[in-house]
Amino acid sequence: MRRREFIAGLGAAAWPVAARAQQRSLPVIGVLHAGSPGGYAPYIEAFRAGLNDIGFVQDRNLTMEFRWAESHYARLSEFADDLVRRKVAVIATLASTEAALAAKRATNSIPIVFSIGADPVEAGLVASLNKPGGNLTGTALLITAVVAKRLELLHELVPTAMLLGFLVNPTDLAGAKYQTRELQVAANLLGVRLLPLNASDPSEFETAFAALVRERAGGLLVGGDSLFSVHFDQLATLAARYRVPAIYARREATTAGGLMSYGARLSDAYRVAGTYVGRILKGEKPADLPVQQSTRVEMVLNLKAAKALGLTVPNTLLVAADEVIE
């Protein structure tokens, strides 16, 4: 082999090694998510967009390691411990209070940016919204706060119903606790009774609907758990089959054929979480970054689903809706 060819060959062989070495030197973001990739892909893109806003691009000047619990909350602690062992620069916990709590138990030194639906102060994640203290900050999605409003909207749509079901994932301990509490207060004010229905796996959805019909409940409120957020199509299909008026936490449910949704805009919260991660990478401390509360909520109505159920949607709901699917 000629000397020039030999040197060129060495250079070509060195490029992959150099690229791998450079990648290993980049800061690593550990993303701990309670859900699954398919159900949250658009929101992860919003998270990346937030990072881009601060000048960070995946695989260019940072890398990301994802841990998806697939709605199996028992795995969150294991995944959090693994990210700590890998000495990631920041941990982003998304879509679950339980994920944030698992990360907090795993480390008090690595910065943690959360995006949750519960009150982060009440959950014990931060000292206060304005001055979080410690190594955690993030965004609060108002999932728990709007669950009472969701019940009011369902009651307005089916005002004669005195018993309304509430589908909850019992393995999401924090989410189930806070949402059930808020719902019970709202139910007492409206003069209706709640029928709690548990499902920790999609195979249990139909059993829950069968119980709902057997008890003659007039409607169903689907909780904001990540399990339900990735199986809206199945839930909407069951609601149509059993002829149950149902309200969901995310608009994807109505586009999948569901009747109504009311909830926070997850993309906004995920983008803010991304910007917070970027700011921390640039040297800011979580203790100095106030928790941001998502104030944008949207209501979507599916008139085709309402017609199939024989429901007349009040004008008050039509006027209030951000989007109406004809």
C-alpha cells in the first residue's frame, strides 16, 4: 500500500472514533417519562424545540437518554437510579408526578426539571413556586386543578345524570390521589355521586365500561394519566360502543372520535421544560428558576360523536369551545 493511501485510511478509520469521543463529551440529558414514545412524540418535539430556543440541539451539542415507563409506575425508581448512575447533567421528568418524586428520591445534586399535573408544593417537590429551592423546578400543567372543571362540563352536557364515573389508574398514586380529591369536592357541590373505576392496563378498560353501564352511570370522566393518554382511540371506541358520554384530558381523544376534551396544552409545558433544561446547562440553578404554571387550557367538542349518542350540545358549550369537530 502506498504511504499516502495508508495515511488516508488511518484518517478515515479515526473519524468514527473521534465522533464517538465527541458524543461522549457532550452533556447528557436524562428524560424520565411515565408514558410511551408513540403517545407523546409531538410533545417530545416541543421539549426539543425548547432546548433549541436556548441554543441546544440533540446530537450536536447535547445528547439525550430516554427512559419510558410505558405507564408501569413501579419502574420509575429503577430508571431514575439508572440515570443517576450514568451521571447525566440534568434529569427531565415528564407527564407524571410519580416520575418527579422518583427522581427526587434518587438524587439531591443532579438538577431535575419536571412537568406535572399536581401542585408541586403540595407534592413535596419544591418549597414554593417562586423560590423552589433544592435541585428541582419545572412546570405545573393544571391537570389536577382543571379536573373539577371537567366534571362541571360533563354535568352541563348530561344534566340529568346523578351518577358519573371516573376512570383512574390506581398505580399512579399521586395523580389518582389528587384528582380524586378534587373531583369529590366538585361532585358534592354539583349534587352528583362519583363512581370510581380502576384500570392499570388497557386490558381492563372494557371491564370498567361494563361496570359503568351496569351501575347506570350517566357519563364518564377519564383521568389525566399517561396510560389513558396513549390509548384514547381504544377508550373512544369503547365509549361509542357502550353509548357513554365521556370527557377526556387531551384533545387527541376528540380527534380519535371522543365526545369532549378539556385540559392544559401539553406542548406549551414541554417547551418550557426544554428551555429550563437549556438554561440549567448554561449555568442557572433550579433553585433560582420559578415553577411556571400552564394557564392555557382548551376545550374541544365532537358534534359527530354527540349526534351518535343522541345528545344536544348546549349553546353555552358551543360558544366556549376552542374547537368544534363537525
